Amino acid sequence: MGSPQTTGRQPAAEVSLLAGAPLPEPGPANLAEALHQAARRRSDPAICHIDGSGNESWSSYGELLDEASRVLGGVRRAGVRPGERVLLRLGRERELLAAFWACVLGGFVPVPVASQGGPGPLEAAWHTLHRPWIITDTVTGTLLPGPAEGPRAHWIGPVDALGGGPAGPADTAPTPGAGHDVAVLVLTAGSTGAPKAVMLSHENVLSRSAGTILANGVGERCVTLNWMPLDHVSGLVMFHVRDVVAAATQIHADKEWVLADPLRWLDVMDRHRVNIAWAANSAFDLVSSRVEAEPGRRWDLSCVAYVMNGGAPVKARTIRRFVANLAPYGLAATVIRPGWGMSETSSGVVDHRLDARLLDEDARYVPVGVPHPGVAVRVVDEDDRVLPTGSLGHLQVSGPTVSRGYAGAEELTRHAFTADGWFRTGDMAFVEDGALTVTGSVDDLIRQGGLLCHGHEIELLVGELDGIAASSVVACTVEGGGLAVFCALADGTDTGAAVRRVRAAVGARFGLAVDHVVPLDPADIPRTPTGKPKRARLRALLRGVRTDMQLIHHHHALDATTTADAVRELADRQEIVDALHRFALGRDLKDPALFRSAFTPDAEFDFRPVGVRIGLEFPPMHGVDTIAAHVLAPDVDLDTSHTVTNCRVRHDGDEAGLTALVEAQHLPGADHSRHLLLKNVYDVDLVRDDRRWLMRRVRVANLWFTGDPQVILGR
């Protein structure tokens, strides 16, 4: 398919408007009824969680209902009332589902929060949503700020305590909402903007589930595979809730476990005879590269009927390559279905059925298809007038799957809808040959004079150049209107030559001038859970580099003299500080692997100055094994929380120094009425280990303390 027309008019009858088939009544009146129906329809194990070690645990819909009913009782006893919001930050996905459905059963409004990283996102959501209740694990709960009206005062406990264990009493008197009542708030920042809380009602979620079940033949006999976190709309609504409504068998694999070896995705498909799956464009490329490197595997993928390709721009070359690589294993050429959706539409609502063998490998865009039953889309101009087919314009959507707006953001909600009730998606698109093609977001659009293209088009081009790491490229406009290309260079690549190749290729293909080429490590490119780059963060990074470089001659903020060097140095500084954070979080989570990842094998840890200050004696520790054995001693029942602040980095090649303040709170595990609170100064020497930094020597001194020093010994 070629580029859309931007000029010329067509007959009025050929307008850019597509409507799905009529949507029958979704069936269940609310989500709670959908779970009850699934439990009645199936008693066998139908929900599988694959954890970060590859271990599988199975449960039935009845067991999920029972677990949720027990948690519901605990939430009610904590004083939560119907309609009130509850933040859910839970790393164990089975616990997350129990808490989510407990909220649904009780008529509370669950708000899933990403479980990666520290409690910062949880605190930000708490303030944004005006002090909701919180369900999270014990370690995270104790890390929350603790004033009388702060987040910790609204923490009602971990899931196991609320549910009372396997023998806890079940609350069998649900009071769920229905229809237009808000069923869940979805936090989304996308790739460009600030976090927003999307309100999804029971009608929204059930209509979306019913539509995709009809459009894609999802049923009780289907086996589905998802590896998006269940705190994301794609994992929770697009897969889990849809499969509850369909009473399908659903498998949820840990995302990092899959990404550590993308062929595990195919292993699970083969082992469990998966029919329906999902992946973003970048994941298809990862799998293809691994299959090409390891031929001769023994999969039977003839069971796969439908793999949605969404969450990021779809590339014809990627689809053709994936299907060609997996055809010898029985994968049909028609299983990949590009699609489109967003949090505000309750996830994917447009699908396209195609034969990958017929795609033009050099096609600029791939259609995403036709709307699900009940959904309509249109493409309009700047004044919301529907355009002729083939014309590039703004994509709008309507139907029962569309959210009514954003919680606590009336002005944002008002601007999101047209006068006649259509939702402004922020994407550019065109309609041609009866199918919708989404070219990219408005914020991704790059204009220079009369020329325009999307950043993802530049990213595809640059990613194919010699010396550029595939799937590492991000292109966007930056402050002042210039074009920046962020990318990772392959080992041994000459930076100057790579910069020249990037500028020449973009100029030749699109006629655009590249103002900045910024080499970055792939790990330093921020992305959304679906793999889309967070361009706003990269713009801020480049703006920060410029500011720091302006200070070089006066304040020596950085040693770098070029943008690329400054970005690398900033990334190093972030990794240097991260080593201390890994130590602190590893101690708080009692996670030996995370804790040990902060140290060199021969590290030294000197806590003696603190001992002198608090009247105890601590010998110096040598070697990471000794340090871990003492600090994480299994016979010392101690809950801790560490807060790292005021970091100062000294950086010289492959060695670095770090000074920081660390506030450490210690509580006996069995008696939180006693404590020891330390304000310490950490003086750390570090060495580079490939992309990360490791602590080689740590010396800790104390500024002040309160409480009982014997607590630190577990007494």
C-alpha cells in the first residue's frame, strides 16, 4: 500500500468512516457476573501463571472467585466502601487478580499500578487520585511515607493478610456496580504525556470483550497466551477479562522471563497448544533473530490461529520475516493480525486479517483493519469534518467500548471529545480499500517545511544501517523544532562514520535534516510496557544534556564536550547510583540475587563507624558471599526500609566514587513496636562491569540515630 493522499477530493459517498457489525447484548450485567458465570461453566484448572523462573501454577475460575471473596471480606473490614478507589501494587500476579476481583465484587474501583521499581509511582498515583486506599506487599507498604494522613495510613495491608489465608472466611455477599459504573481505573502515560487515569466502566470492558470474542472466535475451547503484565490494560482487559467472559484457558507468562529468551514464547505455545497470542512489532523481530540463529528446534505451531500484532507501529518486513521463519514449524501465513486500540477504548478494537506472503515488504504502512462489532472509526480534518477515503487525517472512535474520560481531569476530558461525541485518539490515519491504516501518533509526526513523516519510519530506516543496533532507534523532534535520532551503536562502530550514515540516509529517503545523532545504550532508552519509546523522556534527556554542557566551563558539571559523550556520561552516573539502590532494595526485599548484583566478588563492606556510634561492634566484611551472609542473615527476622538521597558522583573512566545519604529503618519482624532509625553517610568506590557498575568498597558512617540499637541484631 502506498502513502495516503493529502490533496484532491473524492465523491462525498466515499468518506473515511468504518463501522463494525451490530453488537448483541454483551451478556453479563457486570464483571462480577462474568466471573461467576466462568466459575459455573468450568471447574478445571483454566488460569496459569508462569513466574520469573519459568515455574507454572494453575488454578480454576472457582478458585479465583474464592480467593477474591476472601480478600473482599478483609477489604470491607478495613472500612473501604463501594465506589471508593483502591490502588493495587502487587508483583505476584495471582495476588493482583485476587485483589482486582475482590474490588469488582465489592463495588470498589481497582487501580492497578506498575509493580516494577520502587514505591514512587504508587505515591504519585495516590496524590493524583486524592488519597485512595492501597493494597500492596509488606515491604512496599512499610516504605510508604507515614504521616497520619500520608499513604501509609491508607495502606490496608497485603493480600494474604486481607484474605486470611486459604482457610479465611469468604464474603459471599457481593455488591458490584454495573453498566456505566466505573469498573477499573487504568493509569496511562503513553509515549509522550503525563499520567492519566482512564475510567473504564463495566459496559466498556464487557462490550470490548464481547466484540473481540465475536470478531476473533474466542471461546471456551481456546488457549490464550499473554506476557504483558496484568497491571497493564493489555494484560488485564485485552486478555484476562476477555478470557473470563469467554471462559477460555488463559496463560500469563512473566514478561522478563520471556524477553530473557524469546524462544520461550514459542516453547509455551507448543507445549500448551496455544491458539491466541499477542506481541508488539519488536518482539517478532527478536523471535526471528533467535530462530535464525538456532535452526532445527522441534515446535509444532499448527495450533496457533491468531496472533495480534499491536501496541507499536506494524512493519510489513517484520511480519513476512516472522512467518517465513516459522512456516517450517507449522505456523500459517494468515495468523498475524495487525490491530489497533488504546486504554481509552478498553484496549484493541480494530483487527486486520491478512496473508503475510502477499504483503509488499517495502510497504510504508500496514493496514490495521476493520472495527469490532459495536465500534466505529472515522478520519477527519482539523475541523472534525470527515475526509474522503485515502486522505490522511486525525483518527476518531466511538462506541460502547470508549471511556467517558479521565478521573479528576474534567478539562482534559472535555478536549478529548468532539461536539458530536467522538473520541480524539491523537493518532493519524487514513481509510482505503475498506480498511483503516494508522500511520502513527500526532506527537510522532515530524515536519520540516512541506515534508512530513513519522518518527517510526525513520527508526525503521536507521535500524537497518551498518553499525546501528536493530530495534534501538528513536527519532523525534526536540526543543526548538530540530530532529534528533537516538540509537545504539554496534561494538567497534566508529561514531563519526555512523552519524554521517544516519544523516545521509534520512536525507536521501525523506529529505529531512537530522540535527542531533545521540548514541545511547539500548537499556537507557525508556519505553512503555508495549515497547513504544517514551519520546518526552528522551527530549528531556537531551535538554538536560544541553543545560549541563552550557555549565561545563563554569561549574564542571560534566567532563564531556559533545552531546553523545554527555549522554553516555549521564547514563554512567545513573548506573553508578543504581548500584547503591540495588543494594538497598535487595536488603529491603530480602532478595539475595538483587543484593549481590550490587557488589564485585571481592567487595569490602565496613560498617564499623556506625557500630562505634551506636555502641555495637561490627567486623569488616570481605567478599560478596560474606557480606550477603551477614546482612541477609536468615536467622535475623528484620524488616527494613532504605531511602537513598543526596548522591554525589565522582567519575573517572572505568572507576567511580559515590557519596550519599541513606536513611535506614529497622523493625523486628515479629514486633513493629520497636525500631532503630539510622541516618548514614555511604562512601563507595565502584568499578565498571560492562554496562553496569559494581560496588568494590563501601564505608558507612552515622550522622544520627533514634530507637534501640539492639534491633539491628534481631534482638
